[in-house]
Amino acid sequence: MAAVRDFHADKMASHFISRIGRGMTRLGDARLRPLGFATAQLPVLIALKDGAKWSQRELARWAKVEQPTMAQLLSRMERDGLIRREPDPADGRSSLISLTGEAHARLPAARDILVQGNRDMMRGLSAMEEATLLTLLERVMANVEGLEA
């Protein structure tokens, strides 16, 4: 019984990482909404920002989400005029996804919003503290990805 009483989930790193992630998603969504973007779309926007054309399977693998999740996301993005699909010449059953001109036009403003969000999140940290935090988070992320493999 003592072990349960001594367990304080709110003092664990995972608690803070999870809460920070959810909070940044809420803030990012609110800030990106006027541009017609959402934080869930960021992996697709980043992957295709330089004019690349990827399959749904490639995007799902890169974003580390399941195929049905990516399919729903891409359907919403297509509905909103952010992506277009064209037949994949190498695979007639598949299509290649790319960003529309409208999505490309909005990307610089979205990038500025994300950069400002990062500044806001790091407010009060010295340059050395921020560098240390990033190094530690990279190591934690590598640990998590190693556990997933």
C-alpha cells in the first residue's frame, strides 16, 4: 500500500511532457486556425513544403500514424483545398499527394506562428538552458523511439 501512496505521477517527466504537448497543440490550433491549418496537419505540410509528392503510405510512415488516421486527415485537407491528389505513375492503385498553391501561400505565416509559439514556450530560459533542454528532449525521444522499435 505504501508504494501506491508514494507514487506521484505529477512529479514524473512523462506527466510534464504530455501536458506540454497537449497545451502546445491547443495553442497551436488556436493560432493556426485563421490560416486554415491545424497542428495535426503539420507533418503533411512539412513533408510536402518544398513541392514534394508523397503517397499516403509514405506520409503515414513519416508522421508515425496509422493509415486510416492519415486517410482521414488527407480527406479533410483535400476538402479544405490544402492538398491535391494525382495518380501515381509507378502504381496505378495509388495517388501522389502535394500541396496546393493556396497551402504554399499560407506556409510562411504558419511558420512565423510556430516560431513565435516556440519563443513563447521558452520564455524565461537562457540560451544555455534552452540548448540543454533540447539535448535532453532529443535523448528522451530517442529512448522512446527505441522502445517502439
